[in-house]
Amino acid sequence: MSNEIRGNDRLSDLGRRHLDCLFDPDKNPPALRLAECLCPDEKRENCDKVCFFDSMSRDEKGNVVIHEECCTGCPDCIESCKSSKLKDKKEILPVFELVHNSDAPVYAMIAPAFISQFSEEMTPGKLRSAFKKLGFAGMIEVALFADILTLKEALEFDRYIKDDRDFMLTSCCCPMWIAMIRRIHGQLVPHMPPSVSPMVACGRSIKKLYPEAKTVFIGPCLAKKAEAKEPDVRDAVDYVLTFQEMQEIFDAVEVDPLKLEEDLKDHSSMAGRIYARTGGVSEAVQRTLDRLRPNRKIPLVAQQANGVKECKELLNDLINGNIKANFIEGMGCVGGCVGGPKSILDKEVSTKNVNNYGNDAQFLTPVDNPYVIELLQRLGFDTIDSLLEHETIFTRDFNPNNK
């Protein structure tokens, strides 16, 4: 009997894509169909219409097809699939390979919503020790880079808002909010300051300071998997894991962070920490603007949208002239990042934890945070106001044709 391996006719194209998803997740969108659609026709008549961004269609057999170029990573299709055949792609195996076989340092970048996600008793210091035990070079709180983006957004507001007719769409946080503006309401793009997200800012900063480094973002959001692969920012983040995937890793390798020593490095201000919940960006920018420009004549007047439905309604009201606010914040998940589809905690509990963590911060705004000032100097910025210069590390092109 020959042991020669020939073409495997028994494995379907779908099965081959599953292997690609395990070992090379870049080949697939954030949502993946695991098997043939089995629901009766009358039950799946409109399931390809559930995506707000029109990223789904059907093949000749009636199976759902997810188009990577349109998929933003929102969880709507996964949550609405009645036969549970749609799942989010996993990046666990490539991350294991990277951490254990790469000569380059690999940094874990933890989202601002992380506090107490893995345990109510979990401290940031113990979580940092857990990442190091897994083989990461360190854990960096993305909230520190939310601090920097808060400074940039406050300066952009001061520069752009000159009278009561002006308004600004905060640009730096939620990829679903950004996709909604760029793809559906492109006429509003000029009102978005050219800022990257805190995740991208963190990844780019690490790689500027340590050019050989690799970066892994960990958070509650599927949409970050899509954002990390967008052409103009894909230089920042190598892989994205969710909180639930990270918990699976801790369980698989039997690492219990609660049993580890404290490795506490408190760097972020309250402003960066509260980015994780709805209203946090507005509050952070408002406090920072008041700190930077206390005598400003036109105050920041904020309005938030909570979840995709409210985001859509708010943008329509804005186009129709029914909004009086001049600083518009949108969050694609109800509650903000704390309500992300891969959060471990209930959003109300997580919101409380985030607020408590923000209140415990040593510094109220990034203006007062010496770690922010030191980091900016290391990255080549001489002053806070130099953040307004066209420096690519914190800047992106929001041209609607560059999606």
C-alpha cells in the first residue's frame, strides 16, 4: 500500500478554508461559515440581509458568503444565525507560534475594557505577570495611547470648531462607527479629525521604539480583527485576540494569573481608561480641552450614540440638521467596548469596573500624565501641540475612496 500523499478529494473547499483560518487567519474575514446552511428556505430568506454593511450574499447553493473586503467584524451575522453555522475566526494558533518561535519580542496590548475581565480579583499587575509567563515580552495598556489620542482630539477640536455651525465626529475609537461614516455617509468624512485608533497608535509606537517587535491586541471586539487588516493601518498590529480567546489560552496552558506576583506599572490617566464605555471619549476630550484651553469661548457640547441603531439615527439627524452638539461620539456596541460581543463580563458590571479603575488613576487628564509626555518625547514630539503636525504614527487618511 502506497504511503504517497496525493490530492485530498474528501476535504471540501470549506474544510480547506477552516485550516487556513486556523493557521493563516489573514485569508479570512472576521466571520466564518463552518458548514453548509441547513435552515429551511423560509427561515434563511433574509439572513444575508442582516449585515448593515452589506458584506453578505448567497452562492449558487443558497449558502451565505461573507465578503472580506466589506466585513467590518460586527457580530450581527453570527448572533442572528439560527443554525449556529457562523463563527468568529480564531487567531490563537498563530499567536502561540509567534510567542514561542519568534526571536522578536512580542507585546500584548490590552484594551481599556480589560479590568477584571478574567476575574473580579484580577489586578493589572497580575495580568501583566501572566502574559510574561506565557512568553510575551510585556503587557501594555492601550489606555496610555487613548491618553495620547485624547490630546490630539482636543487639539483638533480647538483648531477646527470656530463657530456654532461647526461640528466634529470623534474618529479614534470604534471601527464600526468609522466604517458607518466612511461607507454610508461619506459626505461627513471632512468632519472627522485624521486620527488612528488607540490600538493602532499603540502598535505603531511599539514598532517605532522597537522595530523588530511583534504586537498582539486583546479586547472584547470582533471588529478590531477587521480594523487590524485595513491597508492603511495594517503595519501596527500583527494579531488580534478577544478576551474569550485569551481566557481559553489561560485555561489551556493552566496559567492562573491570580497565583502570580504583582508587576504593577500604572501609566494611564483617567481619560484613557474610560474610553471603554459610552461617553468616555467625550468626557476625556472635554476635560482635556478644558485643561489645555481654559479660556476657550466655544465650549465642547457632546452627544453620544449607543449601538449601531442609535449611531445610524444620530448620523441621519446630523445630516438633517437636527443636532445641536458639536462633538459627536458613536459606539457600535451598546454600552461601548464593555458591551463588545467577546467581553467576558456583563456590560453593566464591566462599566462599573472601568469607572472605578478610572477613578483610581493617579492623573485626571493626559496633560498631567508625565508618562504621556515622556513617551511623546521618545517618539519625536517636542510639544503637545506638535501632535497636530502631519505625523503618520497617529494619523490616517479618511478619504472615503481609501477604505
